[in-house]
Amino acid sequence: MLTKLKKIIDNEEKRRFLGNFFSLATLQGLNYILPLLTLPYLVRILGAEKFGLLAFATAIVGYFIVFTDYGFNFTATREISLHRENNEKLNEIFSSVMTIKFVLFVISFLLLTVLIFSFNKFSSDPYLYYLTFGTVLGQILFPVWFFQGVEQMRYITIVNIIAKVLFTIAIFVFVKHASDYLLVPFLTSAGAVFAGIYSLIIIRKKFNIKFQVQKLSIIVKYLKGGSNLFLTSALGNLLTSSGTVILSFVSTDTIVGYYSAAEKLFRAIVGLFSPVTQALYPISCRKVIEKKSSRSYIRKLGFVIGGMALLVSISVALLSEKMMVLVYGVTFKPFGYILSVMMVWLFFSVINNIIGIQYLSASRNDKFYTISFCLAGSVTVLLNFILIPYLLINGILFSMIFGEILLTICMLALIFRYKL
């Protein structure tokens, strides 16, 4: 796949792409491989019930992560990529984005507190949600969008390796009984905050970027600039996590635990494609500006990356039952079909990234991506509310796959309708 991708990219960009790809591959690999090492251990030590409870807390906090990200993982990356030679402009972008993120963080913390004191499901275990919320702070402090934009991902790979390995080891050392479940979000949050702080030190020393108070008009400009993709990201998170949240209210923590275990494996497989798509995004932002060659570029990406996604999907679907047993144990064998069905979801999610992110977002046609996501997201969430109370896990699977296919159809329809 890499050989074919190199033919798509100009010679002068190959070195940067490959460097960023391997840095992102290492980073993304750690994000999924290390949890895969701890998942079998945690499932066995905590049991499906406590594991399901942790999954519910993670899903709730995931909404706050998306809220504080505000779509900047795409819009800020794009702006950094286009102005990476202008240090003054980089300072402006960095300072504005970080200001907005911290304001959203405070709002998020207040909202979480209201949830905890208003609903029994949250107030019964408030420390779980506050400790899990620490990952939101870690995400804010860790500006992946900046390093992606300047195409220098190698700077943050080492610190991530150190942080994630240390805190993964800590889970094996300190989590020994089901009663230790609160240590899991505490250690995860501590690792995220540590990595975030160190990444800010790198930005200061290596790139001479300083936080500077910006005018309100400038902050508002970036706030407006991220609004379309914020809505898209929010709906994307709603698409993926609403199923877990709704299932938690209509079923038991044990059932949620079985579903979440399969979903974790699914996320790890999806993560195989993230290094490629993330490393390509800054390049796509420059490529699609040229109208004549943009269609050809996207078609080639679709053929190469889409083909790889199809191959991986078929392979995992055939081996899904064995993978579940290998990772979680024989009690999870009846739930192997979940991972198999999710492979349809994987294929269309990769295709949607190529169309929506590499093409529509990169060409500043965010609003068409947002319109498609609004429709697909609304239908998916509606189906979740209707189907999950009756079909439980199967309701989530049907809703998610239908939503991804609908998103693909909507984006393609808008592209051809408006000749984008």
C-alpha cells in the first residue's frame, strides 16, 4: 500500500509523508496495542460488569472530548499546514485554539458536575466520572493538530511511548481486584496529562511557539472556522457512542461490557488506517486546491486505501470468533459475530474519511460534509433509540452500518449535485 501511495504523492513530499506516517503509525499503534495488552487482563480482573461501567463512563466523557476538540483536529491542522512558514501566524493559531479549548474545558467540567448531582446513575459513583474526565484535560494539552500541521510528528512519538508504556505497566502492577477499577481511569488520565504537558514543552523549545493573548475578534474567527467540523465531529461521536450510552440505560453493565469488549477490538482495527489518513491530510489540503488533479488524486486514494480496508474487513470477519476467544476468553465466543458485522462499518468509515476529510474538508467544503453528517447522524441516533430497547446489541449494529452507508450516499450526491 505504501508503494502505491508514494506514486500518488509528489517526490518532494514523500520524505515528509513517510516520516509522519511511521511516527503516526507508532503513536496510533501504541494507542491501540497497549490497551489490547491490558484489555484481556482488565476484563478478567474486573469482570464484564465493572468493565461495562468503565465503558459507559468513557462514552460519556467522550462527548466532552469532542466538545473541547471543536473540530480543530482538522481545521487547525489545515491552517497550520498552510501557514507553517509564518511563525507569527503559527503563534496566533496556537494561542487562539488553546484559548478556545480551555474555555470549553471549563464549560465541560461544569456540565459534568451538573450531571453528577442531577442523576442517580452518575451520582452513585461520582469519582469514576471525575477521574475519567482527566482524559479531557490530557487531550487539550496534547496538540496533535499542531504537529500534524507542521508535519513533524516524530517529536511527540517518543514522549507518547514513554507515557503510555509506563502507565500501562502501572495498570498491571496496581489493578489486582475488581475493587481497584477506579485506578484504571486515574492512571489513564495521568498518562494523558503527562504526555500533553511534555508536548507543550516541545512546542515551546523546538518551534519557538509562545502563548499570546489574542483579540476577541481573532478568537471568534477561529471559533467560527471550526464550527462546521465541530458539528461533524460531535455527530461522529454521537454515531459511535450513543449506542453504548443507550444500551447502558436499557440493559445491564454486563451486556455493555460484552459489547464494549468487541468494540475495543474494532477500534484497534480501525486504528490501522488512522496513521495513513492523518499523515495524508496536510498533503490533501494542498493537493485538492488544484481542481484539475484533485479528482484523480482522490480516486487513487480511494482505490488504494479502500482496497486495503476491504481486504482487512473480509479477513477479520472470517476470524472474528477466534479473535474474541484469543483476547477475552471462551466466555466471549458467542459475541464474536459482533466484530464480524462491524467490519461492514469499518469499510464504509474508511471510504467516508477519504470522501469527507481528504476531499471535502481539505477543499474547504466543510459545510457539505456537515450537511451529510447531520442527516446520517440524526437517522442513526433515531434508529438507536428505536431499535436498542428491543434488539439491544443488534440494534446498535444495524443503526451504525445504516448510518455509515447513508453518509457515503449523501456526500457523493452533494458532490455530483454541486459539481464539487
